[in-house]
Amino acid sequence: MHPRTDILVIATCAMIAGADEWDEIAECGRTKEPSFRWLLALPHGFRATTRSSVCSSS
């Protein structure tokens, strides 16, 4: 599982860029992965995270 801060940074950046749905947020994250790597650890690489896994993460 990704650290919650990584998920929040990707989601926030995607929403600022105009993403409204989880699929759009995931697409933005995949598209901008090289840019996120300088800022985020992404210990498991990048994979789309579903809303249910974000909400149930501890």
C-alpha cells in the first residue's frame, strides 16, 4: 500500500488539474508519474488505487 500522503498529493494535484473522478485521478497519476517520483517515495511503483482501497487504508 502507498503512504497516505502520496495518495493525497497525487489526488490533490489531479483535482487542481481538473480531474473529477477516481479514474481521471488515476490517469493523471500514471501520466505524470515521472514528475511525482522526484517528490514522492512511491515504494511500490505507481498503480491505480481504487477509492475503496484508499478509504480502507490504515
